[in-house]
Amino acid sequence: MSVPTPWLLGLFLLGILRSFLPKIQTSVTEGVFWWEASGELVDDGTDRPEASGAVTAQGGPVTTVAKTQFLNDSLRTSTSPAAVELYQRLSSNMVSSAPKTLFGHQDDFAYGYAWPYKRGEPLPKYGDAWKSDVFFATNQKEYPAVFGFDIHNLDSKSGRNIDGIDKDDMRKWIHGLFHGPSKLSLGGGKPIVTLSMHQANPLTGGTAFDNTPGTVKAILPGGEKHDHYVNGVLAALAAFFRDLSSAGIAVVFRPYHEHNQKWSWWQTTACTAEEFVQLWRMTVDYLRGPGGVDNVLYAISPQDVGGDSPDGALAEYFDERYPGDAYVDLWGFDAYRLYDGTEAHRLGRKLRMLVDHSLAEGRRKGLTHPKPVLLTEVGGLARSGQGKPDYVPHSWWTRHLGHALEMAQSRVAYALVWRNEYQSLDCFVPVPLGGFRSICQLEDFQEWVSRTTVGLLAFTGIPPDDTAASVQIV
């Protein structure tokens, strides 16, 4: 069949026109997409350090993104739908037109400053609510959006972690966040669970802080403790994760955290960079392969990279101990130097550079969803000494943590503060008790979490049958 010459000319011109049109890539989150023009990604007009790429988020249509669209990075075809949904949710904040950093707290339901953990008992109640220092600090209105727990020593007879929490209790709590009598119904969202691992030293039997050299070498293939570690520690981890997967629950897993420091057996004083990379890859390969785990997103989390020099943060982050993008789903960052304005500004610069790097790498690799950036642990306790309690600097929440996150345009997916140990002089979430109101900056905390750029779970009550709580992200 012959085609008229005008039609041929029209098709030719249409092809040229399409080559100059912007390419639109959509995300699964309502009302956001990233807009990639035929040049550099467009900034949103705020001040920022120079980077190789930037992104602006606009309003737009909603589509479902198939897993195959980002399989050239870390997620696999075997990744569970729950894990893909969690990844997309975290990543969408990178490009949202209304970014919001979710607030998290370690061991939030387990215990608080004024109430202890009780092994094997149901979640502690306060009237019709569940006890939580975040709940108390927000005038009994909100819970954290991110819940952190530690799952080391799952293979031990005691079944307790470094904080004394029983593994069966943790499993019940995590299930309860999504299903069953303590379900938190979020309307369009879900709580996020992140799991760290202060694993005991597999060579000496000491704690996670026994940094005996040679420990990692001993558990790598060919090492004297390899079979013990794989068939004990990793097998127990896999069983724990598979149990959650059977209920459609995906989690963030943060093994071997703060690997650039010196106090644990997987850190710089106890193993070489090559050994650490082998350990990380061995763990991920086992869980993804023989372990049958499909519901885990793997987060790496060095601490305070770059030190006093933010310009060197990225180089240190992706140094010789970085396992590679195929083994890392999420870029985390632990920060405990946040005790003055200078440190807050440094942290903000580092987070901004990591966000910018993720966006630029996503563009370079053609990913529909750039790697999410997380503040996996953060705190700002200043040491007062002489037996007095440590304290959070004045306006820490708004002018320190808040400032750092705002420097990253609130595109950090979540920020998790550490635990409120029962009757400890340290506190990471303020409690409305006497002097702790000022020590932990209660009023400043309340002002910070009220901002539209911070996300918690809003509590509106539990029905009499205790079958569900009405909660939504605010």
C-alpha cells in the first residue's frame, strides 16, 4: 500500500518534534512525577550546593510502575509486592511536590522513660491507647510513623536482643502494627518498620562491641565460623523475615550499621574493607537466595561521614567499604554530632549532597525511582558531666534537626531518633515529666512535629473491641 507524500512528511516532522519534547516519568505516589527535560533536571529554585543533577516535582497523573522499570539497580523480579510498595513510597518523597520527612523512634511501643518493658505481655495500654513516649509528647494525639527495633541474637537460646526485648514480642508487635487487635489503620498509608542488628561477636561470643580483629574473616567462606554464622545467624534472620512476608509485611533492614566507625566487630579496626564488602554481600546473597527472603529493603548507614568537612562526605560514603548499588536499596546516614548550629548546618549539607547524588544517579541510570535517602539514626544529646543528665540543646528540634532536614528540602524519607531507656538520664524523645520538659525540649519538639514537612501518625481513638485504631499520616 502506498503512503501519500504529505503523510510521510508529517511523520518525519513528528519524529523530530518528539525528540525535543520532555520525557515524563511517573511515580506511584499521587500527584507527583519527575520531569526530565532534554538537558539537565530542573531545580525548584531553592538554594543548594552545586550538584550534577536536580529535580523538580510537579503535579501529574498517577500510574503504577512495574518492577521491571527499576530492575537495573537493586530490586529484583522476586521482590515482594509489599517491598516494592515500600520502596516506591520512600522514593516518592525524593520527587514530591510536598515532601515530608516521617518521624521515627526506636523501641517506641516497648518501653518509655517512665514505664518498663514486660516480657511476654500485651502492648501496654494508656486508657484506650497504647503507651508511647511520642504519644505522650504530642499531647496524646500522635505516634511515630516509623518504628525501629533491633533483631540481633535471633539464634540465641535467650531470644533477647541487646535491649532485653524478646524476639517473639517484637514479631507480635510488628504483626500488630499491620494486622490483628492492635492494627493501625492509616487510610492510604502504613507504618514503616526498620530493623537494626547489634549482632553478638560470632568468633568470641562477646557483644556487638567486641571488636576483636579477625572476626569477619572467620565467618566468611572458608573461615572457621562460616557454617555457624550462615546456618545459625543468617538462617534465623531469614526465618524471621519470611514470617513477616507471609503476612504481607516488608521492612527496612540495616545490618552492620556505622561500618565506618571503630567499636564493633564489623567496623574498621576489626576487618579490612574487602572483608566488610564480602560480609555484606554474603549476607544479602544468602537472604535473597537460600534464605528465601523477598520482603526486605537493605539500608547502609555509615555514621557522621565527612566529619568536619562536608565536601568529603560523598567520597567517604562511597569509599572502598561500599558494597555496590546492587546490594544496597536505601542510603542511610547516622548522625550523633548534632549538638550545635554548626554541626546542624554540616549535616544539612551532607544530606543535601546525598539527595542530589541520588537524583543525579537515578537520571543517569534511567531509574523511575531514585534511591531513597534516610536519616537512619539521629540524636543531639550534649554531655553535661558530673552525674547530671545529658540534655538536648535549646531549640534542637527546630533549629538543629529541623534545619538540617530543611537544607535537604525535606526529601529525606524519614528521620529516626534512638530509644528512651526506662529511667535513664538520657532521652531522645521528650517526656512531659518535671525537668525533662526542658532537658529534652518538649515545647520545641511539639512545634517541630506540627510542621507540614514532618509526618507522624495521628491517633483518633480505638473502638471498644480494640480491633483497629483510626490513624492517619499528618
